[in-house]
Amino acid sequence: MLSIYTSYSCSRCRKEFVLLTEDIQRLQGYLVCPYCSNRNIRKQGASDSLKECMQERAYVRVKGALRQK
């Protein structure tokens, strides 16, 4: 079974972000970091739960949205 969420880490700014696996498969081209537009990103892991992807990282809720510290 395919996991729902996939987490990535940027090699330049070292921030992490989570994408839906379904959207990644539909995407044509390449992935870039949403923070600094760097093309060098590393796949961290995939899971069915969003909380499992964010387990080791620190996040803060700002105006209802989750943001990484």
C-alpha cells in the first residue's frame, strides 16, 4: 500500500516540508524547496499519518496554520 504523506528536507536552508504522495506522482518536472526554491532536496520518509511525519520536528500553530520552527 502506498503511503499518503512524504516528507522532504532541503539541503540549503535545512527546512522540512510534507507533500501528498499522490500529488508528487502527478507532478511533471522536478521538486523544489517551497522556502528557498533549491532543487537539492532529500526524501526523509513516507507514512500514512501526518503526525508521524512531524514527530521529530518542532512545529508552532500560527493563525490556525502549522509552521516549522
